[in-house]
Amino acid sequence: MSKISRRHVDGCAGGKCKCPWRLDYRPLGLAGPRKRIEFPTKGEAEAHAAETSVKVSRGEYLAPEKIPLFAKAAADWLEGKSAYHPATLQGWRVHLRHLAKLDTVRLDRIDVVMIERVRDDLLTQLGVKTVSGIMTTLTAIFKLAMRRTWATSNPAALAERPKRPKMELSGDDEAQDSSGLRAVRPDEVLSADEIRRLLDEAEHGLYRTLFATVATTGSRLEEVYALRWKDVELAQGQGRL
């Protein structure tokens, strides 16, 4: 049985005040622990009590104090991937940085609507493919949360994935495949001579090494950023870049 009542703070004269409403109840019945939660409105308190009752009846209720923040679940998930290639790990770290807005949110407070808002915000900064990868990582984190009974569902898996905008073809457009992609034109890529001129002008050290590595290997930036000296084998007598 639950009880909802106004909790007046010190100095409150009563009446139409803005003091919080307290829900005093035992989610698991008389044999379970007693809990007190406060809400801004009576309606929110009633809604929480009803929602909790439904979850208990379905066996989906999780005690709030046992549910961690997203940052905890994300850190545990990444720790479990330590055997993967450094470049892959670095890519996941980048994904988690983009999901930092969720770090201070408890897992049970993250729903499909919240995730789709994060998705839309990311789409203003990143490409569709990158955002899709971030959502795949988010889905994997919630799978871990479900295995550890921190979550009863996977809102990231239910959220709609970003879609590449459709491109209209005109008589002047180049041939595209069914995904809307087209072949890169030669004038959109630096020529060998242009790359050489770029390297000649680049400052010796970090930037010239970075440009040369990307140009000669075709590696993605996150892969290059994850490289360490132990990953590089220099030929004997090879000079500085």
C-alpha cells in the first residue's frame, strides 16, 4: 500500500505552496523495504507508483539504489574489451566521449526518446555512418547492463538508426549506387605531387609524421591516433620524416 502526501518545508505557510509530494511505499509488498521518494507534483508521484506496480507484477522491478549511472556501465563494458586491437579500443573511446551527456544519467532513466534526442544532436556534428557506429556501441553497453540486471530492456536497440539522406539524380549527376554513394573523382583527392608538396611544407615532427602516415597507409584517423612506437618498425638507416 502506498501513501502520497505533501511534505511542507520549514517556513511554509501551507495552502497552494510548491513543496514536494512524498511517495511512501513498499514496492515489493509488506515483506519488502520501505521507500520514500519525492516528486514536484502529485501526478508524478502517482504515475511512479503505478509504473512500479506494473514492473513488480512483470518481474521487471529493479531497486533504484542498485542501478548505476551510464558512466559506470560504459566503463565496465570498455574494460571487458581490453583484449581488442588498440585502434578498435580508441574508436570506442571516441564513441563514449560523444555519449558523455548520458554519463550522469541513471540507466533506468534512459529511454528511447532520450537516445533519439542524443542521436539527432550528434547528427548536427557527425556523419550518418559515425553516428550509427556510436549507437551500435550504445546498444552493446545496454546488453551488458541487461546481463548484470541493471536494465530490463535495451532502448538503444529500439531507437531508430540514422538514415543517409536520399539524393536526387539529375542529368548532370554522376552514376550512384543504391545507397546514394558515388565514386570519388580524381579532382577530390590529392595527387602524389600535391601530397609531396604538403609534406615538404609540413613542420618536422608530429604533423609531418601524421600526414605521411595517413597518405601512405590509407589508415583512418582513429587508427593513426592509436599508434604507439612499439607498433612501428623503422628500416635501418631510415631518416626522420
